[in-house]
Amino acid sequence: MMPLMCMLASTVLGANEADSGLFALELDDLLELTVTSGSNRAEQFRHTPASIQVITEQDIKQRGYTSFSEVIADLSGFDLNTSYGVDHSLFYQRGYRTPSNQRTLVMVNGVINNQLWGHDFSANRQTPLTMIERIEVLSGPAGAVYGPNAFLGVINIITKKGKALEQDGHKVSAQAQLADFGSKALDLNLLGKAGRWSYWLGIKQFKSDGPGVDDFARWDFVDEQYLSDPRFWGPVLNYGHDGVPYGQYVSKDDESGVFGEVSFDTLTLGVNNWITHNGYGLQFAFDRGQPNARWSRRTSSYYLRHETPLFDKGTLKHFIRYRSEQRYGDWAEASPDPLSTKSRNSYVTISDWNSTSSSWKVRQDYEYQYNSEVHLAAGLKYERKELTSAYEICGYFASAYCTFEDPADLGPYGLGKGVYYSTDPDMQVIRYQLKDMPDENLVTTTDKGVYFRASYKQADWSLSGAIRWDNNSVYGTFIKPRVALTYDINATNTVKAIYATAFQEPAPVQLYGGWNGRNANPELAPEEVKDLTLIWMNQSGAWFSDLSVYYSRYNNVIKEEANNAGERDVLGAEWRLRYEAENPWFDAPQISAYMNYTYTKTTSHINFDHQLGVWVGDGTPACEDDAAACGHYRVDLGDIAPHKLNLGLNLPLSTRLSINTRLNYVSEKSLYLRNPLRQQGTKLGDYLVTNLSLVWQQDALSVHLKVKNLFDSQVYHAGSEQGSSGNQFRDENGDLLRSQGFYSSIFPQVGRNWELGVTVVF
């Protein structure tokens, strides 16, 4: 890494084009930005009929962002939990807790990057940030605009384009990163234009050894004694991963992404490819899962776009896309034997997992500017998906599907070929054999969609509406409307009212992909949401304010268990302030500051009964079996902080040097209803994390030094899924106790850590 930094620095000496973007953004520039995510067409930021926030290229440079999750942490309307594992960070938008990053669409230039089988997006480190021109974050359902799964909102990454270069030629931005925990990365962006041809390319490679046990805040399940106890693990400890034996805490990351487009006039060929290899981090209690294994996700996506004029004032857009994906890896598990003394012995497995899916998608969109007041749009979509049915899992319990195992071979204990006991001296392990998915384990589905959108604009107000019809061969037909009114009270004040709806498809991993630890449910119905949002935007001198309040009602909620259960209500407010003014202290560019405040109240209409160990309330399976388990509850869902505050200040000390400070405050919050710590009345305390970046730039060279968690605060995040491990660590004699479930109830966070980045542009 250091030789690479030296090479990049030396390249600058011959650079002819300086990158002056570090201090370039003016507040007026922000307000005049053209955004596309509100209605899937170009509109002025202030007048787009949506609750939308924008992170610009200059924001990314000034704040020293190098990963997607760092951006999310500073946005309003998001709760962020970090496990340092397969899903490095989980984000919940608008107070809606989910098993993974499933309910927000993440796109690159409008191309969806959520996976087919899980509907999730890996908020890891595979996305190149040097390629980004801006990130548009739409809050609230957008089903009428984007179709299925635009449930909580949309994050649209808008990249730089080669065609935007002022003259023919090429431009390269290269950023080398070196950070704590043996982390290193290279982030590249290439732009080019030659006559009618143009291209852009973003590449990211990230590797890290990951934090060690001593780098985390204190939490007793994050203790290698649980990983190495032979009573729990037995013959598993004879094996390991990547040359490191099980029994030690190791959770490495190896992630990369390639994104790009080549264009000839209005014809564009594009690629979105990324892959993540991760250990399991803190996701699972250490007496049940070994973090030193590898779980991988891969997406390969290729698309073709073409635009052609339609009549005098219209445009016809064609889009065709093929994508394939795979999630696969190995897993070492210890399931407590309840008949052993204090459940200390286990049934143990070392298993291989695999799923593959693919799709073809064709879309045609029509836009027509009828006159200066009326804009019309319509479109068609067809998508054919080939999805894995059951997870293919070999070396596991008998209920799992495996192509090369004899289902009649139930192993030494009659539980499955790969199941052994922790008192066994050894076990038979066969790994890395799974490749292509057999046809017998694939399911074919089709999606069809039709939409119509219209807007009517006058001098000081506009009215827009959209309606969309979607049909899926599995779960049927849905019609979702959206209507928005925008009104300029005067030159400095704008108000908006938005009614929006959406539906979320059940993820195929929950429909079909069950295994020993989770049932599948092919009868799952889609979730639905109705939302009303009111927005007031104001610009007054150096201040820009964006205040939104909203109420959302969710039906057919799908939790971490694969069943539809009850309703949720979310009442929330988001207030965003930006300030820019002349620098009063230094002969340097202007200072800038921002504040993002979020209030969220999430109410569940069902409850979890920890005595019975089941969800209770109207609509739950327990209610269907026993009327005593019915009832209409209104309880705090948990894991959603009622108050969050993000503050940032960028202070240029000279024309070359700036200091950027970001503070993230999260209030005290209850834990998830399913979490056993909730029954104890345990809450996560509030915390404040301070991040500091020093950025120096001269001509085409810039350097940032970033210190995260500057004051080494002890921080804890809520666990994922059921959060079921509990906090009973040792018995009265100080001996280790087993966890209550697989998923960690709490994720301790790392303390102070640093990162150094060097960027050159040539």
C-alpha cells in the first residue's frame, strides 16, 4: 500500500488538471441541483415531489467518506447497526426494523443493486466512492414510481459521466486507503470521451483483517473462551478456515466492485459487478457460531440502454438487463444438547451453503412534454427470474437439501450425515463442493408492470400523480397510487404534501429457502404501506431548512420468522439544516455546517410473549391456534432510537487545508420485542460518537486523515434477526453458560480507530 501511495503522489507532478472540488460547493449550487430520484426524471431539488436529501461529491471529499455505511450514518431517518460480519452494517430506514437491508432500494444510476433471492443490499465496502457525483436519498414509499420493493425509500448513487468532460480526453481519480485493523483499499474512477463515444468506470478493492476481540467494547459473549471450549465444539476445533484454526476470533473481509458504462450517442452498455467475502463478525453468539469462516455474495449485472426521440417533444427509452447472483459459504455450528449438563455439549456441524439466481428484465419508458405545463410518462416492465428454491446445504441436518448426499444416510446420530457430537474425537468434513444449482431446485417466476405518471405545473405550484399495476406469478396483482402537491409560498418557502403507497415482495429466501434454523413459508403475502408526508423547505440567507413529518401504516408485516404477522405504525419527523457563510477566522473559503435531526416512534400491533416463546396478537399463528393469544397490542417495537442527531462542521483553515468534524448522537432506546433482554427491561443507553477528518489538497493531490470515534466512546448497537443470545454468560461457579439463541442480542462497537487516504487526479 505505501509504495502505491508514493507512486500516486509522484504521478501528480505531471498532472495538468487540478481538482478544485474540495471547497467548490455553494449553498445556491445545492438548491439548484438537478435530481432524478423523486419522479424518475430530472427535476430541481427544491421542487421534486418527494422527501429527498442529497450527498454531493464535495460532501464525500470534505467528510472523508470511504464506505457506504459512513454515508448512511450521517443521514436523517436511518438507524444503523454494525455487526462487522456478513452484513457489515444493517440500516433501518424510517423506523422499520428488518432482518437485513431489504426494504430500501439501492441503485446505481437507476439500476437496482439489491439481490434477487434476499432482496437485500450488502452495505459493505465494495462500492467505489470516487465514482460518485452525488447520492440521492428518497424517504418514503415509492412503489408507483419504482414498482415492487421501493418500500421505505430509495438510495440512488449517481455517478460521474465521461460525456460530461469539457473536451475529448481522459481523467483518472485514484484513492489509496490505509486504516486500522490491517485494512487497505484502492478506489479508482476513470472517465473518458472521444467524439460520440464516452465511458466511465469505477473500481474498488478492499481487504481487512477486521478488529480483534480487544478492539471492541466489553461484552462477555465476545470472548474466545466460548470459541475454544471443547465441550461446545469438540471435533470442530480440529478444523479451520484459510489456514487459521477454529477456536480463535478471526473475521476477515475481502470485497470488490466494478461499475461502468460505455456510450455511443444515446446507446449505453453498462455493468454492475460486485463480490463480498466476509467472516461472521459478531452476528452470532460465540458458543454457537465460529466467526472464522467465509460467507460470500456475488452479483453480476449487464445492461443495455437506448434513448430515441418520440414525435417532437417525447422520448422513448429502452432498457434490457441480465443479472446473476450467488450467495455461498461455509458455516461451523454448535447446537446445544438440552439433555446434557447445563446444555454444555453440542451437536456440531461444518457445512457448505449455496444458492444461485438469475433474471432477464426488459423495460420500456415513454416521456412526453405535452406543453410547458403538462408532462406525461408511461412504461412497461417484464422480468423473468430463475430462483433457488431450497438452500443447498451439505454436511448439515437431515432436513437440508444436498444434491450429492444420500437422504437415507442420517449420520452417526440419526440427525443428518454431517451431524456429530462434541464428545467425538473427529468428524468427516467435505467442503467447497457446491457449484451449479440443479434444475430441480430452481423456481421460475415472472413480473409484469405498467405505470402512468403525469404532472401539471404552474408558476408557483405543481400537482403530480402516478399509478402502477404490478403482477407477479406467485403472489398476484397490486395497484399502487401516488400523488404529490408542491406549492411555493414565496421566493424562500416551499411546502409539499405527498401520499404514497408501495408493496414489498416476500424475499424468496423466506418463501422457499428454509433450513434447520428457519422455516420457509410459500404462503407469505407481500407487505403493504400507506404513507402521508408533509414537507416545509425554507431558504433564508445562509440557511437552508428542510422539515418533514410523516405517518406510515404497514400491513402484513414480515418479520425475521417467515410469517405475516400484524401491523406497524410509524410516526416520524426529519429536520435537515445546512449553513454556509464567509469564514470569519481564516483567510480561507467559506465554512459549512449541517444538522440532521430525526424523531421516530414505531408501534407494533403484536407482542412477543417470552414465557410462551411465541408472538401473540391478532394475525399471529399463535392467535390462529388459541384465542387466548389474540389481542390488539400497541407496543414500542424496539431497536429504533426515538431521537437521533447528526452535526457536521467543515472549517477551511486555508485554501489547502480543512478540518471536518461530525458528531452522531443516538438516544436511549428499547431493544427489539423478541430480544430476551427486552423482558429484563434492559435498554441501550444513549451515546455520542465524534469523527474528525483533516483534508489537505494541492492541485491534483489530496490527503485525508480520519479519526473515527475520536474520544474512544464505549458504544453498543442492537443485535440483528431475533437478537436471541441473551446475557447469561456464567453460572454461580464462574463456568461458561450457553446462550439462549444463535443471534447476538447486542453488538459491541470498536473504539477509536484511524484511516489515511491519498487521492490523485490526472
